[in-house]
Amino acid sequence: MLSTDAGLAAVAAADELTQGSLEAAERYLGLAERSLASAPEVRRGQLRLLLGVGKLLLAVQRGNPPGVAEEAQGLATMAEGGDAAQPGLGEDLRALALISLGSTGFWAAGLDAGRHLESGIRLARRIGRPYLEFARLAYQSAVDFYRSFERSAERATAAVELARRHGWSNEPAFGAACLVLGSSLLWQGQLDEAEPWIQRAERTLRAETHPVPRLSTLGLRGVLELARGQDAEALASFLAAEQLARRLAAPLHTLPPT
């Protein structure tokens, strides 16, 4: 059935991505793409958008900025026009696409992460989807981090509160918000206050499924231990970050382009 149903294959790919099984996810995405032509015309817009989200997330987990840029541009076209105007596309899926674009936009030259996140949150609020609002706040806090510690921390705190209210504290977006709060406190010299947030990010963001934010978490841990004078612990974190970076498909710059 998976070999002939594009929707089921795309869902199976998403499940494999959450488990960190990238090769299996890639196979299912290939099946979904090959099965798209036989899908009913009314569903093709939804399936293309779902497939685009899956391919974007796969490129992110492979640590492949050129791949992210390519998939993001295609997804942006679908999410903001063309297929997005088709009846029955599904506003939930379109909101997910916009937030996915925003959460990875700093990888892709010319892609306005903040604009996509703002569009996604407006749509999520209009259709009553608190999870999408939570994800947007978490990833918007990361986008804002290099502009304003205060605004970034405010949005990350709001994301954390939503996660605790709804039981989403094991979600990667929660880990991203914790990483932002830990970073903000650390760079302001509040080492003890930063520690519990970094610990929460470490528990949530696993190298198998979220290698890029995990790389940032390892780097942040290294800086924290260095600031404490714990040179051996800092070195261990930096070496672990270096080892993880070698698994990525391309060199990674953790700072967004200026």
C-alpha cells in the first residue's frame, strides 16, 4: 500500500525522520514522489506540500545547507502561492509549511525566516492551532537571538509556557526555546541561571534526530564549562561537537549571514 499511496508514504517518511532513520525516510519520500502522479487531482496540492516539508526536514537533519536552500525555495513557492491557492489544500498544512520554512530559513540565502514565521503564526492563530503557535514562538526566538536578547528571551519564555501548559516538553521546539534561554543567560554572564536551561535542551535535542541544534547545544555547554574554569569538561564538549560536525553533509556556520 505504501508503494502506491503518496500520502501514506509521506507520513511514513515523517515517522522515520522523528526516529533519526534518514535513509528510510529518504526511501519513503522517493516512494511518495513516484506515487504522486497517480494520486487524485484534488489531493495533489496537499501531497506536494507535505512532500516538500518532508524533503526540507530531511535536508536539515543531514546538515546540508545547499539542500535546505533548494527545498526551502520550492516549498516557499507552494506555501505562498500556486498550489497553496488550490481548494482543499488545508490551512493546517500551509501553516506547518510556513513555520517549517521559518525555522530553517537562516540556512537559505534570500529566504526571510521572520516573514514566514509571522505568516505562519497569524494563520495558526486564525485556525486555532496552539501547537503551531508554540513552534513558531520557539523558532522565532532563535531568529531574534542575534538581534535582541530581550525580545528573543520573551518569545522563548512564551514558548516554554505553552509547552508546559499542553504537555509538549519533549518536543524539539521546546528544546530550541530552552537553548535560546540558556544562550541568552550565558552571554549575559549568568552562568548558574543558564545551566538548567542548557540541561533541558540537552535532554530534548538528540544528535540522531536533531544534529544541528545538538551541535549548538554542545558548543554552548563547552562555553559554559570554559567560563567556569572547567577546561577538561569544555574540551570534551568541543571535541564532541567537532565529531558531530563531521557527520553533517556540509560545513555549518552557526551564525546567520549578516
